[in-house]
Amino acid sequence: MTNDFRPGPGLAHPLGATFDGAGVNFAVFSQNATRMLLCLFSDDGKTEIARIPLPERDGDVWHGYLSGLRPGQLYGYRAEGPYAPQEGHRFNPNKLLLDPYAKRVTGHPEWHDALYGYTVGHEDGDLSFDERDSAPYMPRCVVEDPCFDWGRTPRPETALADSVIYEAHVKGLTQQFPGTTHPGTFLGLASDAMLDHLTGLGITAIELLPVHTFLDDRFLVDKDLSNYWGYQTLGYFSPDPRYLDAGKLQEFQYMVARMHAAGIEVILDVVYNHTCEGDEMGPTLSFRGLDNAAYYWLAEDPRHCINDTGCGNTMNMRHPMVLRMIMDSLRYWVSTMGVDGFRFDLCATLGRTNDGFDPGAAFFDALRQDPMLGAVKLIAEPWDIGPGGYQVGAFPPPFSEWNDKFRDGVRRFWKGDEAMAPELADRITGSARQFDHSGRPATSSVNLITAHDGFTLADVTSFNERHNEANGEENRDGHGDNASDNMGAEGATDDPAINAARAQRRRNMLATLLLSQGTPMLLAGDEFGNSQNGNNNAYCQDNEIGWLDWSNADQGLMDFARRLIAFRKAHPIVRQKRFLHARERIVDGIEDLFWWREDGAEMEDGDWEDPARRFVCAEMRMASGTPAYAQREEALLLAFNAGDPLEFTLPEPPEGRAWTRAIDTAAPEAACETAAGAVPMAGDSVLVFVLEEAEAADG
């Protein structure tokens, strides 16, 4: 090792390793360190060739400049300071640390006891001090020049009202997709075959499970499993190496450019609420070694982390430099990497203050005032496991939120639970009780029936119980209450009647999702009936359980999904920004929402109170207050029947108008036709009618 490098003072900004054409500026935050050492490595990463004290400190930013260094240089840090766990400090210069602002890392930590700041197995536990060098087991940071020629391809900037979001895992989506080049990577997402599938389906945005560099938990590696989903972030600026085919940042940027050219936005699922370092018994990989007391929210006894996330630690959003790091990360992924929005994992944590959740917390205010970030899509997972952590509907605009009330209500309605008619009515009209406040639009509700966490749509209709044995936790993990219905047999069956009932139930649920007010989110694979064989927590299944099984795709279901999405795009009544409250419209004096019984009479209070009611029918128009220029169609009639077959009397259409049956989940391939009077409706089905001019309907 040599110390012949003579650093100049450099600058305290920007943080990270910044190449300027002549050299590299290094800047890293630590409030409580006493010295910061920059470690440079040989091209093969095996030899630490220099250990250089950063010469300057501006406030709590340590910095220095090295002439002649170029992109590709491998580096890391060691931080000196007090090792006093009882005071919240865990500095240990024997541990190589990743730069929180690193734009790329070479790989993932190799599990070894040397990765811990304390001596594993010592009688003093985390109060002991480990002197082994962790560098042999750590990846290296890479100096990058992330410039990319974006050409003239504009961002799609699709309005939420026009959006159909597709939640997907980079590898799970592409690993077994026929015709995809570079499966399992960003380049696989960018392939012609994948883009053809997404555009043919009608998707406007792909929401990717975490792509930031993340850790494979030691307890999973010990069981020959891995952290497949990626919710254990190690670096907030670097894409995970496992998704890079040739280790180039440009692969991600190329994928985004290809998506944009196809009219598809890219949304990232981001995990800023905690890191992969866990609680005080976790490893020292980056943040803990740079400044444990600053990066993490510590308990009254600062030896321990507050754990509102269930993952061992909670990021200290109260610290301005932690908030700055997260804001810098978000801006980087928008400005440099080209993404169009974010879904914030456990977003309630990001709004926590000393007094609990606060919609006016510093993080939300910082986002809302930022001219760049305030203009992209912001989606909250509106809960965590801490006190008062369930906050659906409580986030400030412009946030949208995952709406688990929609998921549970729709599943239970179709399952046949009692007293679910009012619940379904609330959900298909945008969940106004939760979201109609503070000027928030109906699109604030991100409607979902399934997501990565839980059963797939096929499994919601095939299993009553979870089957997570492959996870190695004796089937104790995952949700125990799934509001699912196996329709008469647990798992796969050869019974044609059960399979037909399951297929229709899936069509019903897809129709409910795509015909409801709000922003629909479709789980990748649900459009063709992908199953995980009853595993409702496939977080560690980087294999055929977690990958989409395209070989058994239900082409009929996929065609029906395309038809539903096309119908949604063609009919603005089902994708409005304004809520429907049965208010008279200025344009014609007609109310914007009616509720009908099977016999054609309007619903009354007693009907809503009937726990046995299985039929819900809404007649929708453009909402009261919608400008005249947006009044592009007259009315839609949406009927949902979770009970037995019945006759449904259509409301009398205005003179010169007629109802046209557009969708029937019991006859998914049936052509549109005019209908009037009493029409038969199959049990467990959805019917959709469009009010049109009589001549157009006849044609």
C-alpha cells in the first residue's frame, strides 16, 4: 500500500465521487468521525493501493481532490472515531465502507464475520470490537461518469387519469419471457419482445421492484436462498449489479430511453425507510460505520435503533444530511437516470417525527416544494409497523397511495362475504372517504387487487391457505388472511367446472380493477394467470416460483385484459379526476351517479343494509363540475353480481338513446349488442353497458 497520492482540498459539494475531466472530487458526510480515509484499489479490486486521509472538512462534509483519477477507479472509505455503542457510535476503521453516493458498486458483500464491527460470538456481544479487515469480503465503489445521450425522445408524462401501472420484477418478468434477449437484466426489459408485450397490453407505466443495490440477507444465504425482491437497500444511487449485463450504468439509461420511446413511464419502488444493516447486531457496511448516530434513528438507549420498519433500523429523517441524501438520490434518478416517478416503501416511516406521523413532515415538504420532484409521480405505501403506522388517505398532495382497502373489499365481495355491497360501491367510486379531501383527485387511490406481496390473481382464486414451505420458515411467514377462495379445490385441479369458475372470477376481478375510479395497478403476470403455487411471500424465491411462467399463459385471459384496458382508455367516465357524489351537473341537470337494484328501481337505505346483497349496479356520468369540453360521453352502466344468475332490468334510456352491452365477463368474446328491458345476467359476473345514440347502437 502507498500513500504517495497528494490530494488537493477539493469541494464539499457535490457529495460522492465526481469526475470533472481532470480528476475526481471525493466528498462524504460524517458528523461524528474524527478522520476519514479514502481507500483506492487496483483495477482488479484485490489490492488496496492507497489509504488517503481526506484533507478538508467543511462542517460535517469531509472532502479532497485527486488529479489524474478517471472513471473506473475503485474505492471505498474507512472512518475513524469513537467506538461507543452505548452512546450510539460504532466507528471501526478496520471495516471498509461503501460510499452512500456511489453511482456503481462491483458486486455484493461476501458474508463473513469480519463484516461486523463487533466480534461475533463474543460474550460482550455488540459492545466488543473486531479488528479484522473486512475489505476482502466487501465490494468496491466505482467512479462513474453517468453522462448519457438521451436524444430527443420526450418523457411520456402520462396523466394519472390515463395511467395503467404494471408492477414487475426485473428478473421475474424477463427471465423466462420468450424472445427476450439478456433475460434477467435491464437490457431484457428493453428488448423488442418485452416492449411489444407491454404496449400490446396497453400499459402506460412499469413500476419496478427495488433496483437500488441491495443485500442478500445472511440468514437467507445460509439457507441457499436470496433476497429476491430487493427490500434491503445498500446503495441509494447505484443500480444493483445483478441487473446489469455488462456492468454499465448506460444499460439502465438505455432501458428507460427505450421505454419512453414506446410511451411507457418507469417508476421505481424505493426503500428509504431503512437500510440492509439491520439492528445493532447487524453488519457494518456503509452508513453504520460512517456515522451510526446520524444516519439511524436511535432509541432512548442509543445502543439500539428504533424499529418502526420491522427491518431492524429506521432512517433518521430528522437529520438534514440524511434528508439531503434521499433528496439527492431522488433527483439523481430523475435527472440523470431518466425515471418518471417513485413508489415509496413504508412511506409512513418517512413522515415520522418525535410526535408520530405528520403529513407536514420535512420529507413531504421537501418533495412538494422541489420543482423537479414535485412534477413526477409520487406513490406512497401508506403504512409501517410503528405506532399509528396505518395512514391510508392521510398523505398530502401530490401523493397517490396504494389502497389496500380496495384490494380487501374487492376480494371479499367476489368471495361472497356478507355486507360487502356498500364496500364495493365505495371502492369503484374512488374511495372518497379516504381520499376526497385537501383538493386530492380520485386518481389518488392506486387500486390493486394483487401486488408482489401476497397471492397472485391466479392464486387468489386457487388457494385458501398460503403454501410458503419453500421459504424455510415452516410456512409461518406471509399473510395468513388473504380473502382468497379456491372455488372448491386447493391448488391445481382437473375439474373443468372449478377451472371455468376460477377463470370467470379472474375476469371479474380484472374488470373491477380496470372499471373503477382511481389509478389501476396490475401485477405482472396477472394478465395471463401466472401462479406461484400458493406462495404468498416469494421474497426469497429467485427461481421458478418467483419468475413468471409464460409457458402456461392463458391467452384468453390476456386478450380479455387487453380489451379491458382498451375500454378504460376509450371511456373517460371510468378514469375521472373528480369524485362522483350523485350531484346534479350544470350541463344537463342530471346527477353524475345513480345506484340501481336488479328490478330497475333505485337503491334505498334498506337495500344497502341488506347483508345478503350480492348485486351492485352504478350508472356513472362525467362528474359534476367537469368542464363542458370534457363531456365526451353520456353514461356507463356497471353491474357486478357476486350471487346467483338473475334478470337485471336496465334503466330506461333517454329518448334517442340506447344501452349497448360492451363487456360481459361470462361471455368474454361476445360482440357488442343493443340491450333493453330485462336482460339475463350470469351468476358471478360483470356486465358493462354504454349509453349511445340509438342509431349508433343499432349499427
